[in-house]
Amino acid sequence: MSSNEKIEPMQMWREWFVKSEKAWSQALTDMMGDERFSQGMGKYMQEALHSHRMFSEAMSQYLANLNLPSRSDVLDLGDRLGQIEDTLAALQVELRDQRKLFVNAKFDADAVSANTDPRPARTKQPPSKA
Amino acid sequence: MAAKMAKKTSSETDEILAKSVDSRIKKIVERALARNILGLTLQEANLDIEVGPTPKELVYTRDSLRLYHYRPMVDEIYRIPLMIVMSPVARGYILDLAKGQSLIEYLLLQGYDVYLMDWVPPRREHSHLGMRDFALDLIDESIASVQGNSGETDVTVIGYCMGGLLAAMNAAVHHDGPIKNLVCFATPVNSNGMALYKKWADSESFDIDLIVDELGIIPGDMIGASIQALRPLQKQANQMQLLNNAQNDTFVKASMRFDRWAAEQLPIPGELARGMFRDFLRDNKLVKNEYMLGDQRVVLGNIQIPFLHVAAEYDHIVPTAASSDLVKMVGSEDKQEIVVRGGHVSLVAGGNAVYRLWPQLDQWLGLRSV
């Protein structure tokens, strides 16, 4: 590869950006730490939340008139699915626990232990003590 | 005649220059195209890039908590199991990003029995869960599950970032409890060290109650934006670094895993956010020993168990100014702080952590896990 091929202005610019990013970021962060910025952000958040609520209420009414689900309905559905997933996860844990009890009770142990991973011994010592 | 010669030479020079510029532009365009085509290929191939490859099983679940047990990788393990408390705002797979780039895999290979308190996005019905639920109830229940699953009464707890804060609070309240050793990674205790967040929290115009009451669950995007505000151009710089290393498959894959993790900030329950904002950030109650979890006061000096704090020198999310008081406040005689070069995430997932930090962690834990 000749020396000409190594020169790439965009790459040089990107390298410069990466190197100077911390300083630029710090300058922006300092600006965000200014009280006026905090006030502006607080005001913006308040306005955004109020308008979000007003828009959501109006939109859900509109969607109801069209016989369509609103975001809230979709979230409700998501919550229901989440509850079902939680129940399944809890059942999975419960089943595994029952299976372990079953194995520990040595009930038909030969058949079951073939499918059960044996636990390693808890006897390891740190290298300096071993 | 001389003028004619000069004109001819000048036009030849122009021609050579034009060819040189043409060829330069052509090369730049070809290289840019090759890079973009490669980038697109990798992007497409890795959209579902695998993370969290270490085999594990779910042992306990409640609300947004998922407690996993990782399958041991060696025949002989240390007596005391390890339970890692992940930060509720981040996905736990950062600790198990890929084979060979996984703190959990490393610990398993060194002979530890590893459990992870991981989190899934909370639902609206979880919006009432606050600091007490996370720091006491959920950690207590997880420890009980680890005890039941492992058959051991002692447990070593490792907390990362906000997970460290929760673990330290638990250990301070239950100072005669089952936690045998405590390790905290980049754990904030003094909000004066978190300059930007502290300024926002102190500002009267920032109404956390309105946000919590209106939203119930604080969206992950909002958490992500507040973290990005600490270093606004880092994402762009990472993208440029990615372009500069587009020919390096390993770099690109690692970068895409990090990007995926960073983009998947978890939402948190409103009450938890309110507690963090008011009591921790604004009033800085932890360093004043005024933090209350229900009717129980959190006094970090009550922690008497062996304690290790690991901080990163260039951590911009939890600067050392916010975390260095932890080791000073903890009451243990056996306590230590390790400060390593690197950033917030490189502590647990950086390429160099496996050579620099993790062996020190193993050495510290090994002596205290028998």
C-alpha cells in the first residue's frame, strides 16, 4: 500500500472528533448544568406531560369512536401477557423445585437421576491455600 | 516560444493533477463503499446477535425480578455462592456479553457458584415499588432462594452500579444477616459527586412528582437520555470509531453488542425513581446517615463484613467523587478499594478487565469464599 492510499480526510476528521469528543461533551454537559437549562428543561417536561395527557385523552376518545384500540388498551394487553409470562415462569421454577424434591426423596431415583446434573463439590480452596 | 512552452507545461501539470485528484476521489469513494457494504452485511448478520450465552436456569421470580442460577463449569466449586445484584436500569447481559467477554463466565471458570438478580421491564402494576422493595424485600427473597438452592447459609453479594447501592443498603440494614462478603462495583453514595444530576435535582423547576404521577413507570428512553446527557457526543464518537474499524470483525461485533446493550435501558417504577431523585440525589441522605427504608435507617457504618469497592478512574456515570466515600463509610475492618483505568462499563465488560481487574477480584473473593 502506498503512502497516498493511507491519507483519507474523512478518517482523519473522524479521528480528530473521537479525540476531541470528551472536551466537546464536557462543554455541552456544563451548559446543561446551568440553572437556566434546568428551568427550561423542567418547563418543557411539564408542558410535554400536560400536552401528552390532553392528546392521549382526545385520541383515545377518537379511537373509541372508530372502534379501534388505544395505546392504553394495547398496554393493558401487554400487562396481561406479562402476567401470564410471570405465572409461567413461576410454574417453571415450581416444577423444577418439585423435581428436585422428587429426586432427593429417591423415589424412582435411578430413572430420574439419569436426567439430573450432579452438583459439584463445594470444597474448592483458593490457589494460595490449595 | 518560452510562453508557449510554459503554457504547455502548465496544461500538462493540470492534467496530471486532475488525474491524481480523480484517482484520489475514486479511491476514497471505493473505500467508503466497501466499508458501508461491509457495515451493512455485519448489521444484517448481527441484528439478532447472541448475548448472554452462558447456560442458566430461573430459580425465583417476583414482579420485575428474575433470579438466575448459572450452571457451574468446573467439578469443584467454592463453598459460598455468589449473588450478583444488577442495576435495575440496565440489562444483566452486560455481565455475560459473549463467550470470552463475560464476567459471569470468568467467575464460573474460577470455581464460583454464580446467581444473578436480573430485571425485566416493570409493568404499570409495579409502579408502586420503591427503594425499600428493591433494597430489602427483593434482595432478601433472592438471598433466601440462593440459600435454598445452594444449601448454604452464607452468601457473597456483588452489586453493580445502582445494584451496588441496593446491596450496600441491604447489608447496612441487615448487618447481622446472611451476607458474608460484599463487593460493590462503581456504586454511588454521595450525590455531590454527580454534578449534573445534583444540579437538576436541586432545581426547583424539575418536578419529579409530576413525572412519576403522570407516567407511573419512567420510560427507558428517558433514563437513556439522562445517561447520555453526561457525555452527549459519546455515541457519535463510538459510531465514528466503528467506521474507522469497519474492517475489524471482532471490533465491529463487540461494538454492536455494546450498542445493543446501551440502547436497551430498562424502565423503572416511578416510586423507585422518586426515592432516588428526592432522598438520594437531592437530599443526599445516604452520606448523612439519614436514608430511611420504611422505618429502618441505613447506616453504612453498620456494615462489618469483608468489603471491596471497585471504581473506574474515568467513569463519567458514577465518578469516583460519588463513590469514593463508600469505602470510607463502611465499618468493616477488612475493606479495600481498587481503582482501575477505564470507564463505567469497562469494569465489567471491557476487553482489558479480564487481565487487569477480574484476577484481582478472584483473588479477593477466593480467600473469602471457603
